[in-house]
Amino acid sequence: MSEDRLELSAASADETFAFGEKLGRAIQSHDFIGLSGRLGAGKTLFSRGVAQGAGVPLEDVSSPTYSIVQSYQGRALTLHHADLYRLSSEADLFGTGYFDLLEETDGAFLVEWIEQVPSAAPADALLLTLEVTSPDTRRILARATGPASRALLARWR
């Protein structure tokens, strides 16, 4: 794989979580991770792994489907977790204060359903697609779009 791409295969839900946890240990302030994939692909499970790896107590992590954005205090950084499933446009997201948070925070961002509002991702983002390959297995395709996300991808490897 090139320095800006990575493909992983998770043989179980535990392995999907573990890949997320490893990424969570690698994230730093200003990192942005966008997740795509159909319902049931494992985005929320992966996100819970990222949160745990970032030092967020697992019992604090809930899906922000209805609140759109949840912020969690992890180890030395705030993790902003967004779920764009219910949105269909940038205007929908604008009213949540998301873009202000993106511009003003030192935290890291983890956004599920990024494909719903592609403009929610900055130009430099680590974009992951989770695909169902069997009832138990998932393929995770990662693509870095700039220098900061390439550095995150390198730390995750």
C-alpha cells in the first residue's frame, strides 16, 4: 500500500474494535477521521474503539445520532464524535455549531456517515470506508488526503 492508503481486514467485531482502539491511541489534536459505510458495517463499533484508545471511558461513549455531536475528554485531548446519518446537507449541519467547533477547537474529530455531508471534512482528513465482507468480517479502507492525515496513518500502522 502507498503512504496515503491502508487496507485492513477485521475477522470479528472484536478485531474491528481493536483496529479502532489502535487508531485512537494514535490520534492527536486537530486530526480528523471520517467514516463511511452502510448500516451495520461497524462504524459505531469502530468509533467506540477509537474513543477507548483516545482515553475516553467506554461508558461515556454513546452514538450521537440524535444530538449530532458529542464531545468527550480523553487523554490530553478532546474527542468530538459526530454522526451525520440524519442529515442531508451542509445547511442541516451548520445549525448544530459543528463548523464553529471544527474551526475553533484543539480537539480531534471522528465523524460517522461523512458521505452524508462531504463538506464536513476538512481538506486534510483520514477517510475510512468500512465494508461488510461476510456476516463477521469487515474490510477497512483508509485514505489520507494531506500531510496531517498521512502522519496519522503512519502512526496507526
